[in-house]
Amino acid sequence: MTNLERLPVGDDAPAVVNVVVEVSVGSRNKYEYDPELGVLVRDRVLPGAVRYPTDYGFVPSTTAADGDALDVVLAAYDAAVPGTVVRARPVGVLHLVDASGEDRNLVAVPDDDDRFADITDIDDLPEANRREIRQFFETYKQLEGDDRVEVRGWLDAEAARRLVHDAMRA
């Protein structure tokens, strides 16, 4: 077991969680944590001109419905280095369905960045940001050959905290 796997969800979870950043905002490289190696590995390069509109990672010591750690869309203005741990506040959930089935991605904001102090729920995140996140998931999945991707919508901060709670217990 590596240190990353022993990293706790966070002392204030589900209100504030640790997020391990796998992909930085603006990147086309898709990195994923490999528990056997104990490091991040590049899984692939995204097709076309799509780039991550946010940092992207996971909440350690959790298990989502797909059996992996809970995925996190981390709103960010400045890219975090992959492998960095960011304390973040869950503000919503992106609910989508693709060829693999239903998927719920936690949406969070950095807890230590004053520019996000007023964002406590998904409706506080600017519509332009939500539209960009939605379009990113639809576009990159379609470019990778998944024509069944459908963004079902956004769930609020309470649903986000329940999602974290459930993933902590799983």
C-alpha cells in the first residue's frame, strides 16, 4: 500500500475533502493513478482539440459505484501539478450516462482559494463554467467513440455531500 492509498478522505469530510489531482486544467494528457505502481501514469492523450476545463482527480479512501475512487471535477483557475493534494469543498455533482453506464462526478472548489469563497452550491458556479464542463465531457467521449454519452444534469451540494458519504462507507 502506497502513501497515496493511505491518504485520508479528510478530517472535515464530507464538507471538505482531500482531492488528488491527476490532470491539470488545460491539459490534453489523461493521467490516472496506478495503485500497483503507486504513481500517476499517462493513460492517453485526449483526441481532437479538447482540453480539461478544470483540474480532475479523485477523493482518496473512497469507492464510487464503478469500483474506483470517487472522481472529482475540481474548478480551478490555476493548474495544480498532477499528484498534488488539494483540500476542496463539494458543491455539486455532474450526472451523466455513457457506454459504461451511469456516472456521477463530484464537482468541488478549492477550499484555500478566496476566489471560490462564495461558491457553496452548483448554482453558484458560473453558468459559463458549467456549460464548458458539460461540453467537455460530451465532446471528448464522443471523439473517443462513445455516441451514447448524455449529460443528465447537475445535482446540488447536499447531493454532493451524500455522494462523498456513500463513497466513504463503500
